[in-house]
Amino acid sequence: MKQRIAIDMDDVIADTNQKFIDIYLNGEAPRFTIEQLKEKSFHELLDEQEFRTLFRNVYEPGFFRDIRIMDGAQEVVNRLMERYEVFIATAAMEFPNSFADKYEWLAEHFPAIHWRNIIFLGDKSVLNTDYLIDDLPRNLHTFSGEGLLFTALHNRHETDYKRVNNWQEVAGLLL
């Protein structure tokens, strides 16, 4: 029996932060440059009102449909599927409009992942897989298998979990 891997979507296989950067830079009078936005998270740079205004975009239909793919994600996930049973486990309960967008995005970019292996959920502690690759430490904290923290600006100071900085490192660790 193959071991199982659950993979988060946003900021792991989908470059959601880049989508926010694009929206921010195309907004009214951005105060920060792309270089600054790639060094610090939006939580660190924006005041609370600015952050809430930017974050509201996730509730809009279509927000999740055209996000760029993380470099190397398709190739490595396809290779992982040869050795592991792979699931996509993505938080969608908070953003009801995201269901169709995320499903269509996955069908387009990861067509080999069967719909039975796509999990829309709110609490990842219910996952029963050997590994979870996620960018949010709170999801790894409640996960009973081995958690791998996928590097993102918002978790760069976290030291409690084994870290993978990109998909090549995931491949080196799991393949």
C-alpha cells in the first residue's frame, strides 16, 4: 500500500501571494515596490484597513481561477503520484466562491489528480495521510502525520517544523 501525501493548494502549488501582489500593484497608489512585497508579508507592510481591503478579493468569484502555478509543482506532484497516493487538501469553507474556481484550476493544471483525491475542508486535523505539505504552521500543529512547512513570506520566521523551500526540495526529500 502506498503512503499518502496531502498537499495544500494556496501558497504551495498555487502562487496566491503573487496574485495579491498583482492586485496590490494594480490598485490605487501602491506604497510599496515589488521588491519590498517579496521581502515582507502583507501583514507586516500594510495597516489593518489596507490589509482587509486587499484580502476582501478572496471572496470575489474568479479570484482563485487564474492563480499562477508554483515553479516545479506540476512536475514534482506528477512524480510523487508514481510513489504515493496524493491528495490536494485545500481550505475552502471560509471562501464559498472558491469551490468552483479551485476545482477548475486543479482540473486544468493537475488533470491526473482524480476528483476523489481533492478535499475541500476547514480543519486539516482530520486528514489521515502520512505527510502534509502546507504553508500554515497552524495546520501542521494539528496534523498527526509528518508535516512539511512550505516556505512563504508569512512563515519565514517559523522554526518548529521541517521546512521545504521549493518543489525541488520536496522532490529531494520524498522521491
